[in-house]
Amino acid sequence: MEVTGKVRVINPEQQVSAAFKKRELVVTTDEQYPQHILIEFTQDKCELLNNYAIGEPVKVSINLRGREWVNPQGETRFFNSIQGWRIEKLASEAPSAAPAMPAAPAFQPATNLNEDEADDLPF
């Protein structure tokens, strides 16, 4: 799956445990109702965010992850996360440089009309 939009937030790397680190990215989608999507990059994928800045248009390849957790009271809870594994810069939205069309000649009405000549038009 992929998410495209502009980088809104790039959080610093967090060392969650001795063996686990993560870094969060927020991408704002470009649609009628923009969404702010939080995407986690973990372990060696954290470094992928080093070359990106706020405001840049990007395409992020993601996986949806779900997990189950049982709290101390015995209640089962479910959590979802969005995990990024690749990020690419998109071309900036610049106006396209379409080749210029030659201008059509301006309409010039006929000036050499002779009302006495025969007209072969059917109307």
C-alpha cells in the first residue's frame, strides 16, 4: 500500500528499548478532506527519513500492522499501526511547460463582396 502527500512532521528517533528504535513521520494527503497520517519507521528504516524535509511531496510504501494486548485486568485490546518501509520524493507540482500552440489567425470578414455575382451556396 502507498500514501502520498506532503511531509508535515518528522520526529526525532526514539530508542524504545535496548533493541528497538522508531521514528515517526506525518504525511498530509492532498484530497478534498486532507488526512494527517502517522507512519512509523522502525530499526534500520529510521535512517530513510534523514534526507527529507517538512513540506516535501512524498510517496510512502506502508504495511498495516495489528496486534492484540491483554491488560493486567484480563481485558483484551487491539491496536493498529502503519509501518513505513520505503519513501520516495515526488516531483514538485510545477505548472507544466506545454509547447506553445501557434496563434490562430484573427478572423477577417470579406471586404470584396459583389452583390451582383451569382451565389452557388445552397442556403
